[in-house]
Amino acid sequence: MSKRKSEEHDNFYHYDDRDYECKKPNCNVTKFRNPDGTLRLRNPHIKKLRDGDFLYHLALGTKSHNLEEMFGDVKFVCMGGTAKRMETLANYIMKEIGYKLPTGSTLQDLTSSSLRFAMYKVGPVLCVSHGMGIPSISILLHEIIKLVHHAKAKDPIFFRVGTCGGIGLKGGDVIVSDSVIDELGNPYYQQPVCGKLVKKPAILDKKLAQELKSLSELDDGFEVVNGTTMAANCFYEGQGRTDGAFCEYTEEDKMEYLKMLHKKGVRNIEMEGTVFAAHTYHAGIKSAVVNVALLNRLEGDQVTTPKEVMMEWQNHPQIIVTRYIKRHLQNSSTNGI
Ligand code: R2B
Ligand code: URA
């Protein structure tokens, strides 16, 4: 492909749906996924790396590992903030989908020599920690997207299962985002690249968000809602808190801001949603953000919920996402996929 042509078709504005069909008439560049569901990497340089591709923060590489053998069967990637939560999730999924490890063995962190992220694999499900904030999850997204590409995993679906501050929701309630915005209300992730500000639309799969919401059950003991999520770069001032080390605004300013967000459909605030939605969308990956509210921000800023309650609440997004995974694995085994 000539430079000109590749530039034209690499511009995501030419692609109008999740399958990235090019809108140009008679265009033969159709998808960022191959017909078999494997990902086409939007980076021509990777193929040219002389010593293969090393995923530094995962301590895995195309030269040192057989990524296809290790990860080729991955169908779902679940990401959450902490290593412990991802280990718990992997063990929970293992029980729910009836996956058996050889007698006497336990799940191992597959990134053990990296010490940055932790990753557990349960059959077709990867559970990986992403740390806090956009820079941290962005590093992980680059490397996990390359991992599933190198592994030739087919049609992987990505989930972020996390925590957030709810707006007008109770602690323990779950928000499945149908859209994500930044602190200024922009529905995209923007980042300086080689001295220029580059924007990527932060788009989540609405159908997936609705399906996840529909998996809530009457006796769950928590609500599941769809809504807009705001991703902030800061836990304190960036989320309008008045309990940080600095605060040059009033309680009234904060309440006005939070109420304005609520009026615009924002139901929660967290710290990764924009880049998660933007990078998965850009890669042609279906994705969802499922967060549990740790507090109602209209009632305060401090997170003082007792640890045991918090641990229980943190299971709520995991319960919903695991139901989705279980249902889809059952359907694919019934359909012989
Ligand atoms: C939710 O919780 C973390 C901050 O406490 C952050 O990672 C987020 O999005
Ligand atoms: N995580 C956030 O980013 N904000 C909150 O209020 C709670 C958890």
C-alpha cells in the first residue's frame, strides 16, 4: 500500500462502525480485524522489529514466548485496578465456568518478572491489573492489544471492571457505561503525539452495555444502570473533591459541577474510561466499562466504607461480567464454536 493510501485508510474518520468498514466507495480496505476475527495491528513498524516484539511491562515477547500457544484461545480480557482483585476475579470465573486446573496447581501471575501488572489466565479468559489512571492503563492497553494480535486470538472482548464515585447512585450500585467523556465533556481521548494533540473517539459498544445491564437479577441486592461515565486525570481536584491537599473552590462550586454532570447524564466518575474506550475502539475490539460506586458524590467526597463492605461491593461488576462470559461460553459450546 502506498504511503498516501495507507494514510487515507488509517484515518479512523473514514470508518463508521465497530467493524471499521471504510465508507469510501469501492474501497478494498475494509476492517481492522481479519475475516477470522484476529486483529490487524494499526502499526506498520511492529513487523519490522528485528528481534521480535517485547512487551516490556508484561515481560512477554514474540521471541521469548510462543504467544499463540499461550494466548491463542483468549476470548475475553478483564481489566481492573489491583492485582489482588484480578486474582480473585480469575478464581471466581474459574469456579463459575467450571474450569479445572491440574490437581495441586494454582493460578500463576503470568507477568511475574515484570512486577508492574499481574495477569491470570483461566481458559479463554485473561484477568489483568491496570493500576490507577490513564497513563497506567494506556501502557497496558498497548501491550495487551499487541499480545492478542500476536497470539492470533479471535474477536476478543475487553471489559474494565472497576470502582468509581457514583453521582446520584448508592454505594454498591453498578454503572455499565454507554458513553465516556473527559473532564471537559469531550467524548474522546486526547494525547500529545510528536508535539501534536491527537484525538481518538472514546466509543463503547452500546449493545454490549445493554446486554450487561440486562444480566442483573432481582435478588442481587444492587442496582445496575447504564449511563455516561466521566474519566478524570485526578482523584481530587479533577473530580471536584474538596478533600485533597489543595482546593481553591467552594463546596457550592463543587455541587454545582456535580449536579451539572448529573443533568447531562453522567452517573459516575473514574479514571480510565476514555483511554480504555478509545484504544479498544481504535483496535477494532468490542469493549465495556463496568464499575461499582463506592459512594454517592452528591453526599460527600471521603471513601470511608468499611473494608469488608468495600470488598463485597467490588464483586458486583465481576458478577455481571462473569454472567456475560458464562452465557457466551455456553452459547458457543451449544453452537459448536
Ligand atoms: C477508580 O479507583 C481508582 C482511584 O481510587 C481509579 O483507578 C479509578 O478509576
Ligand atoms: N474511584 C474514583 O476515581 N473516584 C471515586 O470517587 C471512587 C473511586
